[in-house]
Amino acid sequence: MTSNVAMSLTEVLLATQNPSQRAEAEARIKQAEATPDQYFIALATELAAADKPVIARQLAGLLLKNGLAAKDPVRNQELKSRWAGIPEATRTNVKQATTAALVDAQVDVGKAAAQVLAKIGAIEIPAKQWDGLVPHLLSHVTGQDPRVRQISLICLGYLCEELVALQEDEQSQTSDEISNNILTAVVQGMRDTDLATKLEATRAFYHAVVLAQKNFRNQVERDFIMQVIHDCCRCQGAELVQIAAFECLVQVATEYYDFLMESSQPYMQIMGPLTWETIKGANEKVAIPAMEFWSTICDEELWLQDLSANGQAGTRKNLNLIQQALPHLVPLLTETLTRQQSEEDDDSWNLRMAAGTCLSLVAQVVGDNCVDLVLAFVNSHFGNADWKYREAAILAYGSIMEGPTSEKMRPLVHSCLEHLVRALNDPSVAVRDTIAWTLGRIGQFHPTIVPVQQLMPILGQKLQDVPRVSTNICWVIQVLAEAQANHGLPPGQFPQNTPLSEFFTSLVQALLQVTTRPDAEEKNLRLSAYTALSALVDHTGNDCLVHMDLLVAEMLIHLSNMHAQRQTMDREFELQGLMCGVLTALTQRLKENIAGHADRLMEESLKVTQAYVQSKAPEACLQEEALMLVNAIATATKGNFEKYMPHFAPMLKVGLDNTQDVNVCVLSLNMVGDLARGLEGRFVQYCDTILGIVFAHLQNPQVDRKVKASIMVVFGDIALAITGDFEKYLPPVVEMLKEACKTRLTDGPANNEEWVDYLNSLREAVLEAYTGIIHGLKDGNKLHLFKEHVNTVLHFVSAITEEQQVSESVWRAALAVIGDLIQAFQQELTTHLATAPFLVKLCEHASLSQEPKILQTGQWLQTLLQRFRSGIN
């Protein structure tokens, strides 16, 4: 830091805790950060200074940590590079000061230092610049001072967590020597007689075990590790140690599933009974991670099943541990479901909820094989006089709905449905609640076996139950609505009627009554009712359209009255959003027939939007659901939406400007396309403003990649709408597209699915943009302007055919744009492409594709090539 700030660093740090001085103090810190070497030295010195206030030392450690890493990956890389660029002598001084602070008498200072050391270690250990850190910590762990052992193990835990996060990057792999030293230190601590030391070691082991790949492949070391975990799980009188140890066992199941049933040492024969014993008799806090062990085994076996189904399992073997454990596991889980203390609806995670989750996963793993075991429990307790056993029986039944086949469940559901429906009148609210949930599960996973016409009238009546039950009834209605078959119709088209048709008006009326109940705020009841209402509108038959006009009017009244209700601001906007959601669904169903309500809809949606913008200032956000409603109105009214644009354009600009809220910004960009299509040439008056905004976004490295991909599509939409008027925007747009075309798979992190998905979305967006521009200029008789850019498109498509991990949607877009170019420039381009290798690859891929749209586009392209090669016009 500058000498002035360095002299008063303690005062500056303390001032950050004083609201009246905070802004000035933070400004001085930010100014000091401009000289990183002085900044880091000053903070490290403060952290290590035993004569300074503890809070100031802690804050110095926090600033050091924040100066070394950030959540944002781009900023994080900048900070790492900044540290690497500091002179080695300065870095050494910082590390020495922080290492000294680690063993300070003040534990809070030590913890702050531990976090800093972990961040430095995560940067320098992979680069082989600080190999001495782990041996130094190991020397502390084997020392005599319990306090020093504990803080060193805490530091190792932080360090392991950092190193594990880097494992996907091949350049940041932790060496075997470092991993061995870490494991040695941690396991040493787990065997310590001091319980506090044992606890910190066990917590550190949770992350360290991920680094122990080589150790786990060695049977002697693996046996020793598993024995240490086992001993900690049985550490009597130390529940925190036991909890941490069972969490480590869960981590082992995740990372080393393949070793759990080694023929030489079948660990499950020991760990299985250990977890069962713990679940039965231990404190609930210890029993929950023991239960989580079995849920994790389920997750691993489900993953292996998916790999096998896709032909990707390779040498991985499914050990079928859940199938083998069924006779012991299912009775244990179902018995645990009875451990309900009261009928109060407790949302906190507990052992009973963990058992229900585990039972659901077991059903997904073994399918039909668990049904009879669970039904034995259900049949024994469904009529029990004690509500806890009745509720547990129903919960067990609902929990196994996902996994077993409908063929297996059909006769069982048909035989018990009458009893389930009758139980909706059970005197126990917990039983009624779970019955409603179970009916939803049946509808969710076995919709073809639900007698909708028999069930719907009863559901309508039970909407009047207490909020806890009524909320689940709303969910059942939503599930049954969403499960209605579309009879193979294209998206956006609906059957004439569905089994829900005859109940539409009565259910709508009942749901609207629920939203006005005085207790509708409880258990998210009002939210559930509006969500169910949207689902009904979205999935009912066309014969119900005649009733939707009245529902629009009713929902407009609800939205208008919302301002008069006494709600907190956030709650008010949440409810308005739900109402807008219902109106959006109605607008999308009624399409052009919404015209009679369009003025009121726009008036109310703009009220919501404007109020939201004002309440969130200076962030300037938009209410997402209100924006979606406006989008639906624009799509339905098409060119008639022009009269609303003077009022809506300022709101659209707010959405486009708000890159901090990625969803709203992307939605606003999508809306630009819809508006352009609807207004066509009349949209040109808004193009300068909109394109100015998006050009700035593309040049801003801080703007999210999803936003930038969406912008590419906007270019094509605008070009299609304004046709020849796009001429003035063509040069800058093409330059932006060229820059996007340069992005390659190797530019992002290796083996990163998110990067691959983004790159494919970007490629598809660029290709679609070119397609829109070609058609727009053609419609405006200015296609000749694009001629100089044809090679840019051809080179882009050629590069795509050479890339790996190209999605089918990108292949289709590439085929389409080449077809558009050939159709535009005909024989001249066809001759130019006569021997182009990329075109051969493109056509070959299309001919071999299983995707009908790609096959069809490929055939169209081949037809064009043949046509213009033969000189037919």
C-alpha cells in the first residue's frame, strides 16, 4: 500500500465496519489495490501482527483471500495471473507472514490465514512453486500442540477443497507426492486421541479422499483408509466426528464405487450393517449421513444404468448393491418412515425425509423388484389405528411410483384408488396431505392408468381442504393437466377435447376461489392455484376456448386488484407474476381472438413492468412474467402491436440494457425477433437504438455468453423484417458475426460440457443470422450486397465440418445456410463449390443422419446442387 494508507491500515480496516465511514474506507482499499505487491505485503503484515485488533487481522485475511480468487471464472483467472506477476520476493514474504499467522494464539486469525494459504496453494502447488506447503502442514499435524494440529488440518481441508476443484483441468492435476503427504497428514489426524483434532481431520478427509486415486488402487492402503473411516464412524461419544465420518463414507461411495465389493475385501459386508445399525439406533444427525450413503449408492447405480443403456459403460461394472441389499434395506426404510413425532408439517430435512428420498431412489434402481416388498408394509399399515403408520404406508406407496413399470402398477393402482380417494377424508391432516401427494406421484409417473374422469370431481371438492392439503391437490390437477396426450399434433396445436374438458369450468372456478381464500398465503397455496390454472389452460382441448375469454376478464380483475392488497413489494410482484403467467397462457391459446382484451392486457402488464422498474432502481430490472405476457400479446396481435410500441419501447430498452439479469436480457432479445416479425418494415424506426445496444454488448467482455449468442439470432430476425433497409447495418453486423465465427472448441476449457453447449448454440445462432440476412436482402432486392461475404460463410461452414462435438442442430443450420446461398447465387456458386471437400462432408452427414429434419434439409440441398449444376433455372 501507499505509505499513507499503510500507516493507518488498521484504522482503514476497522472503518469498513462503520456504516458512516465504510464508503471512504473501501475507496482507499481499492486505491491501494492498484499496486498489488505493496497491497499484499501490507495485508499479510497486518494479518500476522499479534499486537493488532483481531477483527482488523481477520479483515486483512479476508481481503487477501479475495485478492487471490473470485467466483467469476474470468475474474478468477485475472487474479491468479496478478499473483503470479508479483515479484517472487514479495510472494515469499506474504507466504511467510501468513504461515506465521496460521499458528497464532487467536483461532479466528488462524482460520483466516488458513483460507489465504489454501488459495495461494491452489495457485502455486499445481505450478510446482510451493511444494513445501503440505510438508510444513504435515509437520504441524504430527506435532505436540493440539491447537496447532487442528488449525493445520483446517488449512489442509481448505487446500484439498481448492485442489479438488482444479482436477478437471489436466494442467492443474495434484502430484502423487502431494496427495500422499496430504492423505498421510489427514489420516494421522483421524487417529488422534484428541477429539477436536480428530474432527478437523475427518472433515478434511472428505475432500482429501478425492485426491487419493492412486492410494485407493493399492489394496493395502485402501484397507487402511477404510478401517480408519470405519473407526471414526464408530467413535462413541463424539457425534460430530461420526457425522463427518459418515459423510466421508458417502464421498467414498461417490468416488470409489467400483472398489466397494472387491473380492479380496468386500467392504459392503462391513459398511452395510454399520449403516443399518446407525440408522436404527443413532442420533438422527448421525443417522442421516448413514442413510445418505445408500442414496449415493443408488445414484451411482442409476448413472451406470444410463451409461450401459447408451453403450458407454466400457469396463465399468454395476455391482447391483441395491438389489442385493433389498431384503434388509426396504424394511429398514419403511420402518424409518414411521418416525414421525407430530402432524405438524416440518419442512426441515430429517431422517424420515431422507428415508423417503432413499426409497424413491431404490425404486428407480430396481424397478418392479421392490414393489412387493413395499406393498407388504403398505397393506400391513394402511388401516392402522395410529395415524403415523397410516401416513407412513401411504408415503412408502407414493415414494416407489418412479421406477416400476405401469404394467406392474396398473392393477395395484386400480385396486387401491378407491381406498386412496376415501382416505382424502381421513381425520389426520398428515394422512390427507400425503394421500394428495401420492395421487400426484401416480399421475406424474403413470398417467395412463389414472381414471381422470373419476378423480377430477373429488379433487375439485378437496380444494377446500386446509392449505397444506389443498396445495398438493392443486399440484395433482397441474400434473394431470400436463399429462394429457397431444395426440401427435405439432407444437402449438391441440386436440379438440381431452378428459379434462368437461371439468374445465368447474375446476377454473374452484381454483379462482382458492386464490381469494383468506388463508391462501399459507403453504404457497395461491401460487399453486395459479400454477394449476396455467397448466389447465395450456393443456386442455380446443372445446374449452369458448370459456377462456371470460377467464381473461376475470384474471385482469385479479391483476388490477393486486395493487389494493397489502403485500410486501416482493410478494406483490411474485403474485402479479403468477397472474401474468395465467394471462400469458390464455393469450397463447386464444391467439388473434385475444384482440378484444389487448388494450387492457397491455395497460396492466405495463403497470406491473413500470412499478417493478421503479422499485428496483437503480438496477433497472424488468418483471420477467410481465415481459412474457407482452411478448405473447405481440405474437398474437402481429402488426397491430405497433400502437403499443411507443409505450413499450422504453421498457424493452431497459430489458436489453440489463445484462446483469441474463434471463430478462435474453427474453428481451427474443422479443426483438418476435416484434420484428410482427411489425416487419415498420420496425426499422427502432433499429438504431436496439442495434446500438447489442453492438455494445458484443464488445463488452463482462456480458454473459448466453446474451451474446442470442444477439446473433436478432441480426437475422431484423434483416428479415426490414429487408433492404438492413443495408446500413450490414457491414458492422457481418464484422460481429465474423468475430463470433472465430470461436473454436479449443478456446474453452477441455472436456467442459457447458462450453461445448455454448459453442454449439453460438454456431447455430450465427448460421441462423446469416440465413435471415440472406433472405432479408433478397426480399429487398439487395442480395448483391452480400456477395462479398459469401466466402466468409463458406469458410465458417467448412471449419464446422472439421470440428469435434458439433450438435445436430448446427449441422442442420449449416445445411440450410449453404442451401440458401446456392438458391441465391445459383450456378455461379454451384460451380465454385464443385470440388469443395466440406460440401461432400456436409451432404454425407445429412444422408447418414437419423434426424428427419437434417435428412430432409440434406435432400433439399442435393436437389439444388443437381438443379444448378445442370443449368436448370
